[in-house]
Amino acid sequence: MNATVKWHQKLTFTGTADSGFAVPLGGSPTVGGDNDGFRPMELIAIGLAGCTAMDTISILQKKRQEVTDFEVSVHAERASEHPRVFTKIKIEYLVTGQSIDEEAVRRAIKLSAERYCPAQAMLGQVVPIELEYMIFEAGDNGERELVASGEYPQTVG
């Protein structure tokens, strides 16, 4: 895999990779930027969320779960001093659908955490990662009801 960032001005860059897509990177005005793009650490968190989300939804689909909405959030705490690394990460999986099997969700999260997601495997070696899930039953008119929640014990980190 190859990735490149090209500088434009101040702290404005465009990042590209082998896929050919481009992503804007920028800095906060407090550090001399124009607030015109993602911060690099935000992209690491998005990469982690995307990696485990793709694994998890793929596994749930293979298990024939009727998922109607799915979201993965990464909450990362950072050190107060430079280099301001992540010191703790919580990943939340929000699964909405019809009669979702809690064990299927736990298994999908486990497989992503322990076998498939390279971002989680890599980051988990240097920062503790907590995994939580919430399962909602989809109702009429877009409403949903929480039917199960829990934690998956992360073995990495």
C-alpha cells in the first residue's frame, strides 16, 4: 500500500492512496491551519471504525441477520502532551434490525477484533480498546427500541 500527501499551503494537504481517492487534510487555525480538512488522527480513528464496521456488517449479512441500520463509533482519548497519542479507545457498535441475534453480533465483533481487522489488531497492541454494542429492534415510523447491550472482552492490548 502506498499513500501520499501533497502540500498546498499553510497546513492544507490532499492525501491519496492506491485506490485513487483523495481526502483533504487540514489543521486548526490555532496551529496555523485553515480548518479545511480532516486532522490526521481523525483519519486513524475513521480508519479503525471503517475497518471493523466492514468486517462486522459482512459477517452479520452472512449470518442472515436482518440489519436495517448499522453504525460504528470510535471514541479515542489522547495524551495531553505531545505527541498526543491515543491512550484509550472505545468502539461502539449500534445494530438496528428485525430480531437481531445477540450471539451473532458478539461473534461478528469477536471475529473482527481477533481475526480480520488489521487496524484494530495493530492499534490494540499499543492502546487499550474497549468494545461495546447495542442492539435495537426496528419499529414502525423509524423508531427503535433497545433490546440488548453489552461489552465484548477485547483480548488484544
